Amino acid sequence: MSIKNRRRIIAEDPDWSLEQVPYLSKLCLLAIINNIEVKPIYGELLPSEQNFIQEKLPQRTPLTVTANLIPDGVYWQRRCKELWDNCDVSYHGQSWKRLFFERYLEGLIEAFIPGQTELTTILEMIPLCKDYVKRLDIKELLPPIKKLEEEKEEEHFELSSIHEEEEKLCLDHFNFSVLLEKLVNLEELHLVYRVKQCGMNYQKEMFRMTQKDCETLSQAVKSCKTLKVLHLYQSRVDDTQCRLLVKHLLDHPSLTKLDLSFNYIEDRGARAISKLLTRSKLKTLTLYCTAIRDHGAKAFAHSLSTNTTLEELNLSLNLVGDEGGQAIATALLSNSSLKTLNLGGTEVGEQTAIALSNVLIHNHTLRDISLYHCKLGVKAGKALQEAMSKNSTVIKFVLDCTDIEEEDSDFINEVVWANEVSRIRTRGNIE
């Protein structure tokens, strides 16, 4: 007889029992687990019995059985930790089941190769996951793999313009129009058209959204009526594609946040987006590091003068100069919704700062302003310092590397701190 069998207490074994024969109830539950595909009676069990099933049900049980049978709990936590090392449930509404289906569907989309992967692999998942997926974060999209015959032909012959067009078409990615409409609870879509580990097979076309991609994505987001956040970044989106996307977003019933950062959007695209401000419920617009200039900024200013929903506008690291900056500042005199304005790293200067100083006196909605790395100068610093002495609402003002005098910067920081303290005290009294 082994040493373990002679011991009366086996503390390190949670399933150990002094009883030689398992309880009948335990045997019944094990039988239910073994036959759960044939007779799924999980919902008829007591809570304690359901907990036992959650802990003992094999993780390889088909999703066709467990998806709509087993609720959020230990079972889904076990499945998540089996597949992924880093499982932060806080990004998924504190739900392990939601984490599992969101990341599982993301993996299927990121591994999808047009022309090779069967579309049914994703379509079959939709009925199982559609009620649980609220957020998708797609970090790469694979293009089709060229056939060997096509590669040999390219080695021996020059490509004509027709062949070049065909090559562009062959780089189209996963078609989101077959998916988004069916995800009835989807609220956030984070998306980038790129290949993460292309190695020596690098082609610049791997890092862009094609025209056909833009058409299918535009139709997809239009059909997804529950979508609140669209984040399309680092995909070389140009003005033509931006205008097409915006055309399909006009009058969207739920979109509140749009982020098109790190793309090739210029003034034509900016004018289209400014129209969206008048025909949407957008609260946050982020266009960080694009190529918008003064004409685009003036289009935003025109929309801001009548907009009543936008709360945050980020145009940092663009090519906006004083002409555009002054237009935005003037629009804020009649705007009562914008709380955050970021013009950091742009080409705005003294004239914009002086125009903003007038806003600081008359606008009581603006809370957060960023003008870092803008060449404002001493005169602008004095104007901002004088305006801030009359302001009681701004609680963040970033003026790093703006060539204003240190004493003006210190005074502005003191006013900002005092405004923040006053806001906290007021909020505490209300509560």
C-alpha cells in the first residue's frame, strides 16, 4: 500500500474524502458532465450543483454546447486562462465569458486569410457569440497570399497597369460587412490594417486599407446601429476613403467617439468630418497626427459654432496654423459643449493664443487645453496669464515648450490648481 493511501488526511488534495465511496449526488453530477452534450440540464440544477459543473466541466467541451448553456463564471475563467496568459477581465466588463468570446472572435478575424480561410469558420461562431461581444480590438488583418504561378509570372514579365490594379485588388482584407450587422451588442470597434510580423516579406501595401476595404467597412459600420466607438488608426486612410466612411456615418444613431489618428487625412477629409459634427451625436473626435491644415481647421470651427454635443477635440500634431487656430478660438465663443481642446504640436502661435485668451474670459465650459510645443512667445504668455486671472473653470492647461516666460507659466499653473481644488470642494459639498 502506498504512503498516500495510509494517510488519514491529505490536505494538498482538494478532492480527497475520508469516505471510500463518493456521494451519490456527486456521481450524478459527474454523469451529467459526461452526458452534457446529449442532455444539457444545467439550468435545472441547484446553485451549488451548478458551481460543481462550472469547476469540473472539461474545457474542451464544444462551444456549440456551452456558449448558450453555461453562464459567466469559473468555467469561462478556466477556458480563458488555458488559451491566454494575460487575461485582464476589467477590459471586458468584469465578465469572463465576454472576455473569452471577444478574444476568440478577434483571433479568428486576425488569422483569416482571404481566399484560403473558409468564411464559415467565422459565420458559425456568430450565433454562439453575438450576445456577448461588445468590444473588438483587431490588431492586424492579413491580405491574401499570392499564388506561386502569379509570383513566377511577375518574375518574367513586367506588370501592366491592369496587372497593377489586379494586385491592389488582391490585397483586400476580411470583409466586415458579413459580421458587424449580426453582432447585436457591439459597441466598440478598434481596427488597424497591417501585418504585425511580415519579416522579409514586407510590402508597403500590407499596411493600408484598400478602397474595397473602405467600402465594405463603411457599409458594415452603417449597419451596426449599436456602435458607439470607432477607432481606425495607422491604416493610411486618405481623403477619398475618409469621405466615403463619413458618408456612411452621417446620422448614425449611437456613434459618440471617432478616432482616425495616424492616417493620411488632409483638408478634404477634414471638411467631410466637420459635416459629421452637424449630423451625429459625436462627443469625442480624435485626429492625432494626420495632415490637416488651416482650411480643415476652419471647417471644424464652422461646425463647432453650432454644435451642441462634442466635448473633446484632439488635433494635435497636425499642420494647423494661426489662421485655423484663430477660427477655432472664435467658434468657442459661441460653443457651450466643448470641454477639451488639444492643439499641441501644431503650428499655431501668438495670434491663436491671444484669441484663446478671449475665450478663457467668456467661455465657462472649457476645462482642458493643450498647446505644448507651440511657438507662442512672450506676448502670448502675458495674454494667457491675464485671461487666466479671470477664469475659474479650466483645470488643466499644458504649455510645455511654448516659449512663454516662466513666471507666466507658474501663475497659470497656480490658477489651474486653485480651480481644481475649488471644483473638488464643490463636488464634495453637492455629494
